[in-house]
Amino acid sequence: MVLMQEKEDIPLVIVRPTIVTSTYKEPMPGWVEGVRTVDSIIVPYGKGRLTYFPGDLETIIDMIPGDMVVNAIITAMEAHANWAGDPIIYHIGSSLRHPVKFRVIHDTSYQYFTKHPWINKDGRPVIVSHIKFLDSVDSFKRYLTLRYLLPLKGLQIANTMFCQYFRHACMDMSGKINLMMRLQDVYKPYLFFKTIYDDQNLEKLRAAANDRGAETEVFYFDPKAFDWEDYLINIHIPGLVKYLNGILKFLENKAILVTGGAGFLAKIFAEKVLRTQPNVKKLYLLLRATDNKSASVRLQNEVLGKDLFRVLKQKMGANFESFISEKIMVVPGDITCKDLGIKDPKLNDELFRDIDVLVNLAATTNFDERYDVSLYLNTFGARHILDFAKQCSNLKVLLQVSTAYVSGETAGLVRESPYYMGDTLNGKPGLDIEIEKKLVEAKLQELQDDGATEKTIKLTMKDMGMERARHWGWPNVYVFTKALGEMVLMQEKGDIPLVIVRPTIVTSTYKEPIPGWVEGIRTIDSLLVAYGKGRLPYFPGDLQSIIDLIPADMVVNAMIAAMEAHANHKGETTIYHIGSSVKNPLKLTVVHEAGYHYFTKHPWIDKDGNAVIVSHVKVLDSMASFKRYLTLNYLLPLKINRVTRLIDIYRPYLFFKGIYDDLNTEKLRIAVRERGVKTDQVFCFDPKAFDWENYLMNIHIPGIVKYVFK
């Protein structure tokens, strides 16, 4: 009315769509966002929550796919540009040209969900039956009275007699009744709708477009172009199932057990889940501790006390403590032990009953770790995780976080392929984790029998780890024992839905919850820290080498997306490389230049209050030239030996020639992108989303200075 009254000489077109549904074919069939009008019937029906409904099966439901509405809008824009005549109004619908009755919607929904039943939160298919239709509002109210109001009265009496014992049940049933009454009152005019929308103007627009030879194949909007049954069964309802059963919906009411709960990625994972889906049922964080008290102290000091949780604290305000108390439970334990070292049998039973998702982030990432520590944690810990998962009656998926560098020194394109028990990188036969365990036990016993000191035992076990790793073709004990852990999972998983995520070099957060948050010195950061403090005048490496970095929040987003994508896929295993070397490769020279420009502009102030002046690093392009430089410039043998050992450990990565294929990850990205803009932004893990120079200069290096520099 306002437009008609006040438009003056503005060329005006008013478009009046009917019920807009998912896209018919562009840009992809069945795309939809949110529950549209008619979908509020289809969705609860598929979930088994709609057994009766007030309405007339012979009523015509005027629906039109969203892409047809858009095509009509664009065609009308062009047809009436600079229009000097009266305002034009277009009905965009189907009730006149190609009507569909409510009966067709009901029957196609029944056929679809009978053949493709909805899987509920317990992993069970929902069995649907034909809806009982009530052909008048009066019959609906009678049904409601008999089915709900009378039982509610009885429940209220019982609640009074038993001292409010049934209070929550009364509130729940009363809420459902009020909701149903309100919905029927709101939708009553449409449940028995008898109107047909004339589309004479739109038909003229279609005819004019055809006469002009317009691109009617591109800008189609004729509802007679498709068959309703085919559209509903093969396009619209599958689209609803796909796009409404999304990541945030998946996280709702889920119980998730996270091992290594105080670790870098575990903290980011927990914060992300709590911030984006506060209706998650429970996060169980397994922390290495002897009892609940010490585990709770670790939670406060090492997790919640971090700046990482600042945004969540601001969001929750005064409710933060109560929210955390409700949503997080610390679990003292140790994955190197049976049943994850959980000593409370009642807690074990609770976890076995409730856990929907198990995320294993517990690991030692030390390249120069003792062999016994690394083997028990990274390899046999994976077995204990799997044994625990098999006892969880409602488990939807097990997600194992490994590392892309289980590939060792493999050059070229590294595929997202599994490792099976006995695989080695150098082709040697005979690798067996039980034999490796016996070798460790025998060596420890030998050292103890000889009265070796703890220092000697530590050094011996470190050397043994390096020797055994290289014997089978891996460069260090960390990636070797992580590869063994993957082998255990592949060998013994049975029908457990398994996802293995292999990140490359994990760096500070790109943007969530705060840009640049980091904890500890990650692999590449040891160089940046030493450089910024003026302690890295030389460096062995190839400036043209690709350094595969990936921000931590993108790793976590990929983990969550993968959890949802593979839930309830029994017996299936999928491996994801989470990195950047294929999609957005970064050369070492860019890292070097970013470090130089940043610390030149923002020099580190040393303990004496002096600014540290940095210069370009002298890069030594081979190990031979590095050793010559070391011998000529450093006379202390002890220091030379220490540096040589470190360089020997990191050598495979200083001249690394591998590129990590991420085909599986790209498929996952596409699937997330198809869910809609909101999902794609909330769970972004596309390395092409940012510029490396900007990230390094304005996010990552400032984050290191803020959170890591001492």
C-alpha cells in the first residue's frame, strides 16, 4: 500500500511468490536454508513426530521452487526497466498452471522416508506410517483433548499427590499442547485453503520472453516444466534431509569424549563446540591426573584460564561458570592404561552408555621422545582408545588425530591413504608392534639390571626410538609411533566408524575465537622465536621449499565437519590431510621475509631494554655446507653435538619435497559449502581463504610475540 501510494514515477514491479521451496535445478537441485512453510510438516513427519494433522488432503498447496522465483524476478526486472506505465504485479506460483494437492506431499513423504528412513540421535531408523488427517478444526480439538489434555489432567493430579515428582513431565506435555494449539491457530487459514492464484501477468511475461528469444533455458520459471512427484521424492525431500541435518544440528545433544583435554587442539576444539553449539549435551575432557581434584585444577589452570576462552566468557557473562559446570566434566585418566585409566566404575558405565563421539587428541609430539613413552602413548594408546570405543553402545564415530608426516620423507604427491599393519616406508618386512614392545621392555630391564641412572635410561631410550624409526624408514620416533597407531586402528577397528585426521604443521588460529592465539612453540615457531631474538644468524634449508602450514582453528573446523559427515557410517574409514601445500602453497622464503619485515618494524626488546636488530638469515642450502659452517664458527664440541642432533632430527623437514594431496578434504569442503553460507563461514577450513603474507605479518607473528615470547 505504501509503495502504491507514494511511488510517484518510480517504475515499480511487485512480485508475490506463494510457498517458496528448495531449488529445482540451479545452482544445484534441492538446496534449501531453514525450514520453509511446508517443510515444517515434512521434517517432523520424517522424524516420527507427526502422527496426526488437521487438514484436507484435497487442498491445493501452492508451492514454487526458489530458483524459479529468482528467475521470474530477473526477467521482470529486465522487462520493466524504465517502465512508464502502471505498476505491475506478478503472482509466482503453481496452483493455476500445475497444481499439487496435499495428498501428493503426504504420499511422496511416506514413500521417501519408508525407503530412506531418518536416523535418530541413537543411530536408529525412524519408522513412519500414514498420517491420521483430521478434516476440521473441531475434530482436531477433540483429538487433542482425548490424546493430550485428559492425560495431562491425570498427570497433574499425580504430580500434586507425589510432591511435584512429575513436574517436568507436566511442563513438557503442557508446552507441547500450547505449541500445537498455537501452530494450528497460526496455520489454520492455510490448512483448509481454497484459493487459486491467477498468474495471467506472469504467463504474459513468459510468452514475451519466448517471443524475444530470451534465454528461457537459463531464466526458466514455468512450473509445468517438472513433475511434482519426481521433484518431491528426488530433489526437495533429499535436500531437506541433507541441508537441515547439518553440523550444528549434529552437535546438539551430543556427548563427546576428548582425550588429551589440556592439549593445544583439544582446547580449541572444546571452545569451538561450546561457543557454536551451547546445546551440546556434555564434553568429557580426559586429563592425565590421579583424581578429580587434580584434574579440576588442570582444567582451570590449563584450559579455562587461557585467553582462548575470552570470547565465550564475554558471550555467557555471569552464566559462564554455571554453563561450564553443566557442559564440561573432567575425567582423570591415562590412555596408556586399560579403560583409559578411569578408576570410577560408575563413570565408566556412564561413558559407555552416553558417548556419541570419541576424539583422540592425546599424544606426545616430541620428535626426540623416549621410545617407551612414545610407543605406549601414540601406538598402544590408540589400541586402548579403540577398545574403549567398542564398549560405547551409542558411539557414532571415532576420530583419531594423527599427523600428515607419517609419510616420512616421501617426495611428490602424498595420497590420503591408510597404513596397514606391517607396512614400512623402506619396504623392509617384519614390522610388528608386539615385537617392538618386547624390545622396549627387554632394553628397560637390561638398563635396570645394570643399575643405569635415570639420565642414562632417558638418553638410551631416545636413541633407541630414533634407531627403530629409521630402521623401518621413518625419520623420527614421533611420526613412526603415530603411523603404528594408525595401523592398530585399521587392523582392529571392526565396524567402528573411523576418521583419521592428519594435519600438517599446525599454527596459531586464523580468526576464531581470536586471531593469532597459540600455545607453546609449534614446529616452525622455534625458528621465528630464535630469529626475532637475534639468535638465528644462519639456517640450513631451501628457501624454495614449500612449508605446509595450517591454522589451528581450521584443523578443528575440519575435525568437526568430518565427525558429522561420517557419523553412523559403520565399518567405514576416511583419511583427511588438513594442510595447504596443494591449495595455497607457502614457500620458506615468504616466512623468512615476513619475519624480517615484522621484527624490523617491531623489534624484540631484550632483558636489558635494548631493541634486537635482525638481518636476513644466512641460508645454507645443504647439510654438508651447514656442518662446515658449524665447525668453522663454533669450537665447543658439546654445543656442536647438541645442535647437530637437533638438525639431524629436523633435517627431513628442512629440505622436504612432499605435497599433501587433500582430495578427501576438498570433497568435505564442498559438502560443507553446499550446506549454505552460514555453515561454510562457521566451519571454514579452506586455506585459500587467506593471504599468507597478511596472516604471517598481522596475525601469526604478533600472536607468537604476545603468547609465546618470554
